[in-house]
Amino acid sequence: MRMVVFRGNTPSLWLSMSIVTVQLGQCGNQIGFEVFDALLSDSHSSQGLCCKRENEAYQASCKERFFSEEENGVPIARAVLVDMEPKVINQTLSKAAQSGRWKYGQHACFCQKQGSGNNWAYGYSVHGPRHEESIMDLIRKEVEKCDSFSGFFIIMSMAGGTGSGIGAFVTQNLQDQYSNSLKMNQIIWPYGTGEVIVQNYNSILTLSHLYRSSDALLVHENDAVHKICAKLMNIKQISFSDINQVLAHQLGSVFQPTYSAESSFHYRRNPLGIDWHVRPPLSGLPSLGKMSLNKDLHFNTSIANLVILRGKDVQSADVEGFKDPALYTSWLEPVNAFNVWKTQRAFSKYEKSAVLVSNSQFLVKPLDMIVGKAWNMFASKAYIHQYTKFGIEEEDFLDSFTSLEQVVASYCNL
């Protein structure tokens, strides 16, 4: 299994501390439910090859990180749910309560203005500012429940309409109000064939805003997850629920603690164990402006890689190949760019599992493709009025193009 970190600042420490999850829009709320359900199911699953004491420490660490005080013996997820209409939130709250194993506490739901449609600009420029105080108040209350607060995990769609716009707005507010706390956004990269006509506009606006306000973007591609469901799991009629469960298990296997003989269960130095600072030296970069990739990337150069091994045979697993200097940019030594976590405590129902979290050139082509498609639409002024009527001007689009072209150029020159 592979996930891609698209960007990261110098993060604050994520040790065995509490995370507040912010679930935004239909996508974020549906995936968020599956993540919490997978985490709790895993913490109560068979303990694999670790001893009882280690398993109890694993369970306690999971609960402290993702759940707050219990109500009638039922853990409460450290989460704030935000959506523009009540249907999805009500379904999510109900599913959690019906499980009998855990439940949600805080949530927010705001009715969408009639006639606004599913519009990124409306979410960012109108809906977000209008409900900023109530959303941030719910988040503040959840943070205050944490004895040791480390940061936010924000789940949202990249190409959606109003939900993605309000997601970018909320992340920006979290950066302003919690600048010393880590903000990691998990975003869903849209299907290449297209879901909505303006998905490329929405994507560049979301990515450029998150690039400025988030500390790391954890990216899942819908096409890749769909392929897992079809080819590896042999699911004939793939539903969003199938896709969300795959995503939840991937995220859970990353964020659950690992064990070291030198210490108790922990989360190491920072969110994913290594320095995810991704801005390379900018000397020698190609000039900006509208650019496209004229040459194929013959090798996927990495800034940082993390391998997480869980379950049977982890100690005998060979990861020496990840230490090859040829894999990494010339300005980082492999010792500073690669980390491996191993624990005999299996994740969920899997006898053994492996995860690769990579900050590399893997997303250069998909990103360049989205920027190119959005630029072609922008050059013909297609659908621009849907954004300008809610305050997103043509200059905002140009700023987004410039920002993401700089990202493409930087990654191309690793």
C-alpha cells in the first residue's frame, strides 16, 4: 500500500498525544466515520505476536490519541463534523451510535443557501466566513478536552464544490489560530475521467490554498483505490463505501502506534516519523509561466520515505533497497530521508501489512495534468462567472496557477 505526502512544513511533534479530526463535507464525514471505526476495531482485535502488556499499551495509546472521555462506557471520537446540509451528518452520527462501540460528540451542520449550488467560491468566500465563529468554537472546545494536544487531522475532498471551499477556509483559520500545532490534510484526488465539470478549477484552488496553510497533504487517488477494490479485492460493483473502507484501513495502519523495545508505544519524532520539509533549493529552476512537462520522469526521486511494517515476520523483512542513495534527492542523505517502523502487533484482521508513505515526484504528472486542464478552461473564460459572483477573482486563479507551477518545477528538479 502506498500513500503520497504532497507537501510539508517543519512540523511540530506528534508523540503519544491527542489529535482532533475535522471532517468536512460529504466526503470527509463518510471517510472520517470509517477511519474511527477501523481504529477502534483494530484496537480490540487480536493482539498478533505481541504480549498482553504491549497490547494493552497499544489500546490505551490509540484511545488517548483519537478518543476522549467515555460516556456510559462508550468512547467519544475527538472530532468535529461540518457539512452544508444535515443528511450526511445525521447518517454518520447514527451509524456511530448504532455500532455501540463508540460515538461522536461535537458536530456542526449548516443549511446551504438556496440557489448557491455546489460551489467552491461559495464555500470559501461566503459560507466559511458566515459560520466561522461557530465552527471554530466547536473546534476550540474539542481542543480544550485534550490533556496533550498535538494537532489536527483534516479530511476533505479536493475537487468537490462547497465542501472543498469551506475546507480550505477552515484550514486557513486553523493556521491563523493554532500556528504551532500541526495541520495535516487528507485529500482525495479526483478520478481522471472527471466527476464534476469544474473539478480542475476546484482542485487548483484547494491545493494552492492548502499549500499555504497546511503542514502536510496526505493524498489518496480515487483511481488507485478503485483499482485496489477491483483487482486485489475482486469487488464487482464498487461502491463509495468499499473505497472509503480501503482508505480507512490505509490511514489506520499509518496512524496507529508502533512499538520499540527502547520505549512504550509511540509516534516517534513527528507526524510520520521523519522530516517532511519539502521545499528544495530554488536555484536553477526553470522559469515559471504556463509550463508543461516536456520530458518524462524516468525515475521517481524522493525527498522522504517511511515504511511501516506490522505483524508476522517484520523483523526479517528486508528494507535495504529503500536506503539506496539513488532514490533520493542529492541534497539529502538517505539516513535523513528514510525511516522504517516495525511492530509485531498486527493491524486489524491482517496477518502482516506494509505501508509506504512517500514524499516524491509521484504526483508531478497528475498535478501538471490538472493544472493544464484548468488553464485551458481558464484561457477560454469557461465557468469563471460561477466563481467571480462569490468573490473569487481572476487574479486568485492566476495566483493559484503560479503557486502550483512552482510546486511542479520544484519537484521536477529534485
